[in-house]
Amino acid sequence: MQKYLKQVEAVCPNHLERSKVLVNSFLSGPGPKLQHHLLERRQKMVNWATEWWLDDMYFSIPLPLPININPGLALRPKKFSNQQEAAIFLARFLMELLNYQETLDRKELEVEYVKTRDGKRMQPLCMAQHYQILRLYRKPGEVRDEHIVLDRTTSGDHIIVAHYNQFYSIPVRASDRGRITEMEMIQQLLKIMETPADPRTPPVGILTTSSRPIWARARQELLKNEQNRHNLELLERCLCIVCIDEDVLPVTFNESYKKNDCWINDRDYANVLHHCLHGGGSRYHGANRWFDKTLNVILGKDGMWGMVYEHSTGEALAISNAFETLTDNVDAMQPLEENLVPSHLPSPEKLEWKLSDRSLNDIREAIASFDSLVEDLDLCVLWFDDYSKEFIKACKISPDAYIQLALQLTYFRLHGHLVATYESASIRRFAAGRVDVIRAASPETLAWVKAMCQGDPELQNDTQEEGTKRGQQIKEFFDLAVQRQTNEIADNINGYGIDNHLIGLRYAAKEMGEGMPELFNDEAFQIVHHFSLSTSQVTTKNDAIIGYGPVVPDGYGCCYNVRKNAIIFSISAFHSDGRTSARKFAQTVESSLRDMAEMLKNAQSTR
Ligand code: COA
């Protein structure tokens, strides 16, 4: 409760007095009983928080999955000189994915550990989410979504390929003949790749972009027909969706901050991230996806290689690590020596739909709402390479704490106040643990960002002595903010974050049927949970662009990938808000990081 009040103090100080009163009446009223309920729950369950957290974070949120929920990731593009080479790459990736799936089936995944700074293993991390990623399907619900747990005896032995909005099923393993060979996989993929677009193909995949209750109702309509039921069964029970996109997104989707940033031809990083997140809407590849499925891997016509994944099954690192490792394995393979030989397997099954007028109308409505969501997304990618984590470490500061403070300074510079800030903290030290929330907005951060901003113009009129003194004061505020942020990280990853706990108390109140305590219905509580800055560190093995949309209409999404010599920021906002701008945020992050380095260098020289 004290930590909660610190949040109120940082983001809505005018509510502080009332919040203190509400906290006191909670502590002397329903609080202890609810806490006791949690303690009892802890005795009965492996993890008292995760099920409620999953409901609160994902299943009860009606928003469409693309942009709002599902993150996108792009690795460096592949270079193919013809379609055959693309099919070989994809087939090899899928063979590697089958190997990975078999490792999971045998429960042989190497356990990850928390390590000391010199690399010594300390504590094992829960691997449950790794095992469930390929085994869960997110089914839409009119009230709330749910996971379908896929039984390996009836699922995961075929893949679905999406090409020109048409879905195909390729069986990859059968009990009578074992696993498909690499050569057979190549041939099956080529058969699909060589099939031209058919303008009559209904873009059924677009239905998965609707808000969850709307999609749930549209799915019920599809299920009335037996052929559609069969298709849905195949889509839901497949190992993954492979999206082969036969077009690129136009340069109107470009918006990287530094010009001539380019991985592929005219595209920039923002363009590639747009492609991963939503496929460019219905005019491009938005229907060439099945967003409910955890893994949609995407191969673009120009070699773009990435994925979009459903988030409720696991965190980015579990998924991106596997994706990168499998890609690395393929990249390390020798070119295929043998000539391609025709396979005798039956052609991949084409999923034909029988659509009622109502379903056709559902599709039209899904197209309209998805396209306006796509148009609203404002993305900008900043590849900051002035310095990276080694400089920050040399200053004896946690790089993650430092970057979070840079984001706080950025938000304050743009909007003149701090906001509730979300950063995912892995709690995999606990069985079935997912994440809690590192909250970077704090009274200490506020004091520092105010000092930074007040200092800027005035410093120019300062005498040298005054300037030095002011610089020292700012550095003192900064040290306090760093200290507090470092403790906040440690608290969260060790299970002392406040967000899972508050969710638990709220759900306990619901479960006990005694009415919601006033504290949780108060405006301050809503403000403290309105995450206008939603951030996450996703550091990959290789260069990668990763991002997601804002979680509130007036917010920013900010994902950062800490490279050896750079930090890649993917920033998102919504154009319709009018007050936010991904580009301005990116520009300001860059100046904040430069100013902070300057501040540290000045502090060192005046010591
Ligand atoms: N002085 C010098 N070095 C320091 C330091 C200090 N005061 N504090 C930390 N470091 C070092 C660390 O030892 C580490 O060294 P390494 O480069 O050898 O690994 C490095 O700086 C990075 O540490 P830090 O920046 O503190 O962060 P972290 O790597 O421990 O990550 C979190 C912090 C919160 C991001 C991490 O714990 C976490 O939860 N990650 C998961 C996030 C997630 O789930 N994202 C996906 C959501 S979908």
C-alpha cells in the first residue's frame, strides 16, 4: 500500500490525500481478510497469481489482437535469388521447428538460470511457458477468451500455410510414415508458392482481427457449417501458421527517425515492423494471418523474415529465443546439393469456406475496422548508436534502470508530467510465474526530471560556479532516482512487485462476493493503472526489430533491444490521439540519452 501511494504521488499527486484515507480504510477494513484469502489460495495452488493475472491481462480484454496485443518481430532479411531458395529456407526452418517440438515433447529443454555477473548459475527459472507455447490456442469468447490446451495425440502434426489469403494444410508427421522429409516439405511449399492469387478467395483470416466478442460471434456463425468446422479445427490444432506474403508494404509505412535506415530496398525498419504487426491491413497481408495462433511466421517476397505472435501463451523472450535459434541453425546449413525431386505426397489441402451472408458481412465489417486501426498506428524506430550498455555499466549503473529513466525524462519533456509506466519484469524465479510491473514513475524520478528540465535554459546564464553546483544537484537527484529504480527492478523480479498483488486482492474481493473495496474503484487507482507508457526490454541474440502498439488510446508503446553497440527503440502511438507522436518521442529519447551521458561526463570531470 505504501508503494501504491508512491505511485499516486508520482502520477496524480492531487489525489494523494484522498488515496491515503482510502488506503487506511482498506487496511482497517476488508484488506486483511482479502490478504488472508490470498494466503489460503497460495497453499492450494502452484502459483496463486498467474491464473487471475492471465484473465486480467489478456482474457478479459476485448480489444483486437493485432497491434493492441500481439507483438511483432523482424530479423535481418534473407537473400534469395529465386523462389526455390525461399522454399528451401522455409522448409529447413520448419524442420528445425519440428525438432524443437520433439524436444519439448520429450521435456528435454535445457533449464535456464539466473546467473551471477561472472556467469555462475544461481537459481533455475520456470520453463512452463516454453512448453506451452506450441500447445495453446487462444479461443475468442463473447465475455472472455480462453486457452484451448492442444492434446499432442490430435494436434501439432500439420502446419497451415497462408498464401494470398488462402490457407493450406500440410501434414508434417503421420503415425504410419513418420515425419515428412526436408525435400518433401520443399516440394509442398513450392506447390503453394507457385499457385497464383485467386481473387475469389474470401479473406476469412481478417475475422481474427476483430474485437474478441465480435470475432467470437462470427466464429459461432462459421461453426454452423461442417466444412468450416473442419477448417477451424485445422487452424486451431496446427503447429504454426506460415505466412508467405507476395508483396511488400509501400514506403508510406516508412517512419524511422534516422533517414537512410534500411534493411531492404526502399523499406525502413518501421515499415518492416508495420508488416509484422498487421501486414498492412486488408489491402496487403492482414488477412494472410490467423492472429489467435501463437506463432505466425512471416516470409516476405523481398526476403523479409519475421513473426507476429499471440502474447497470452508466453513472453517475448521465450518465443524470440526459439525463433532466433532455429533461424541461426538454418543459416549455418550448407546449400542444398541435391536437385529437387518431385514428391509423391498428395498436394496440400486447400481450406475452402462455405460462407453465409452473415459471415460475408462479418468479413466486410472486420475489414473496415481493422483498416482504420492499421491507419491509426504511428510507428517509429530509433537505432541509437552513440553508446550502449558498456558505457552505462562503466558508470556503475544498471543499463535497464538508466534506459527507463531516459524514457521518463522523454515523457516529461514532451508532456510536462509523469504517467503510470509499465515495464515487464520476469518473475520466472517462481513456478508458473509470468511478469510483474516495474514502475519507473516515482517521486524520486519526478524530482530528477524536473531538475533536468528546469536546468536546461537557465544553465546558459549561470556563472561557471553556479553551473557546476546546479550540475551536482541534478546528479544527486539522478543518483536517488537510479537507486530507487534499481530497487524497483530487484523487488519485482523477486516477487515484491505491487501489480500481481493488487490483481490478487481485487479478484479475491470478487471471489468472496463482498463487494469491491472503494480503493479499487477510486479515480486515482484507475490513473495509476492507465499505462500511458508501456515499455519492455526484449534483448535478442542478433539484431532484431521488435515492437507492439500502445495499450491505451493516449499512450506510447516502447520496446527496446539492447545491442552491444546500440539500443534499438521501437515506439508506437495512435495518430487519432493528436497529443502523442512516435517520431517526436524517438527524437526526444535520443536527446535525453545524449543529455544524460553529458550529465554523467560533467559530473565525473567536476569530482
Ligand atoms: N554496475 C555495473 N553493471 C551493472 C550494474 C551496475 N550497477 N547493474 C547491472 N549491471 C550489469 C548486469 O550485470 C548485466 O551485465 P551483462 O551485460 O554481463 O549481462 C547488465 O548490466 C544488464 O543488467 P540490467 O540492465 O540491470 O538488466 P537485466 O539484464 O538484469 O534486465 C530486466 C532487467 C528487468 C529487463 C529483466 O530482469 C527482465 O525481467 N527481463 C524480462 C523482460 C521481459 O519479460 N520482456 C518481455 C516482455 S513480453
